[in-house]
Amino acid sequence: MEIEKILEQIKKDIESVETINKLNEIKIKYMSKNGIITELNNGIKDIKNEDKREYGIKLNEIKNLFNALYENKLNEINLEEINKRLENESIDITLPSTNIPMGSPNILEKIIEEIEELLMSMGYDVVDGPEIEEDKYNFELLNLPKGHPARDAQDTFYIKDEELLLRSQTSPVQARVMLEGKGENPIRIICPGKTYRRDDDDATHSHQFMQIEGLLIEKDVSLSDLKGTFDVIAKNLFGQDCETRFRPSYYPFTEPSVEIDISCFNCQGKGCNICKNTGWITVAGAGMVHPNVLKNCGYDPSIWKGFAFGFGAERLAMLKYGINDIRTFYMTDLRETKIFNRKDVD
Ligand SMILES: [Zn+2]
């Protein structure tokens, strides 16, 4: 056996290899059934007994060398592969970043959530109700009997005769909750939701808008409680310097009724465009629940009292975020909504 020659050949063969496939071919050349080393192994039977030991030692030397070189080469090729892949996959941090568009919370939803959270912290429950409503809940129980001008078909979307309509306010939810209270349980609720009126859409009117109404029924409650409650709401929405004032007004379902103004957050009362130079901005309607409404909904007005308030989410959002067209909220124009990124709104 020309052992030196074979050792040299193995070294040469393995050294020149650069790929796994080639390395496998070398393995076949030496170690397969008809491979060089296998045949040397098989040849041992033809060796004279006295030479067998030496032959075996040489054969082992060849096998060990082959295995060692083979393992080394295999590791080398694998390492190279990994390095090559890492190089290809490396991130070039000097490249400008990709602009990933981010969604923003809906402004109306944001305002509503803010008010919900605040009022829940004051013990109010958030209640939902149907948008297709019966005349009874939308008008009748709320002291708006048949013939009342607010029921006019020009103002309300009637669906079936004068019995079924798209609710023109969220107050029917209040009527439903009062009826459930059976004249026995105190009530603290807010009911935010969509309402519908037959308005011609323009910058300040929309046939659909979001109302947020609150109702509190207790045995001992007065107009000053309403003032205190709304003062907290206004300060939370528009800052701690925000002041509130009540102006007498008229609503069929409250007596006395008030309109609630807040001091102008833009000019701090000095007068500007937003407050039309009055220093005050009207944001809500409110009042003490009318005795007829209490009675209609099962509460004895000689025992129970209550206050109710309501405002439009769009109006609050328009004031708070300087939006000057109510249609912005419903036109799904991404350019408008994109102005508010998460950071601004949060
Ligand atoms: Zn102002």
C-alpha cells in the first residue's frame, strides 16, 4: 500500500473542495462501498498474517486523517455559508426608515370615552339604547305630547306612520332606564350614541350626530348639583381655568331648563372669533327633570328629583380640536383625520 501517496491524495482532494456537494463526492470516492478506503479495508484478508498488524495501523491512520480533514472541511464550509447569509441579511441602518402609516383613534370616540371615563368615576353607568325608536320613548314619555312642534315631520325621520322613528335624541334611553327603575331605584347614567334629525347638512348641521346625555335621579338633588357636576366635566375637557355659567332656557323635558356656557378657552373671556367676542361658548343643554317626565316614567315627583344634561360630541370635538366643519367627521377623508396622530390626541 502506498500509504504516503493515498494520504497526499486525500489532503489534495479535500483541500480543493469548496461546496458541500463536492465534499460529498469526495466522501463517496473514499468511503462508499467501492471507495478507496473501503477497498483497502477489504484488502486486509489478502495480507500475510505477520504484516496484518502494520497494515491495520496504516489503515487506521488513513481513516483518521480522512475523518479529521472531512470534519474540518465540513465545518469550514458551514461557517462560510452562515457568514455569507449574515452578510446578505445584514440591515443597513444608514437607510432612511420606511414610513409605516399609523391609525388614529376616532376623535368623536375619543371625546365620548373621555366623558364616559370621567362620569364613571363619579358613579355613572354607560347605557345603550335602540336607534330605531318608538314615538312613546322618543317623545310621549318625555313630555312631548302629540302636536308638539318638536315632533314635526320636518325635523324627525319617521319610519312608520308616526309610531316608529330614528331617535332624534338619546333621551329615550333615559325613559327606558327610568321605567326599569320602577320608581324605586336612584339612577346615574350617561347614554352616548347616534341621533338623527332632518337637518340640511352644512358646516354646523348634520342629519346624524352623536349625543351624550346624562341623567341623575335621587331623592335629594338640586340645580347646584348639576352645576357642580358640569363644572367638573368642563374643567376636565377644557382645562382647570374653565368656568361654567347657566342661562335660562326652555326644554319640554326639564323645568327649570338651562343652557350651559363655558368660559372661552381660547381667549380666556377677553373675546375672540370662537366665542363671537362674548367670552362664553354654549356647550350643553340641561335642567331639572320635569315632574311630568318623572311621573310618566314611574317616579313620584314629590319624592324623587333629578337633573339631565346633554351635549353634542361633534360640537365638543370641533371646539376642542379646532375643526370648523361638522361634515369632516363623516366624509372619511383621510387627510382630515390624519391631522390627529396618536400623540396629539392622547
Ligand atoms: Zn374667545
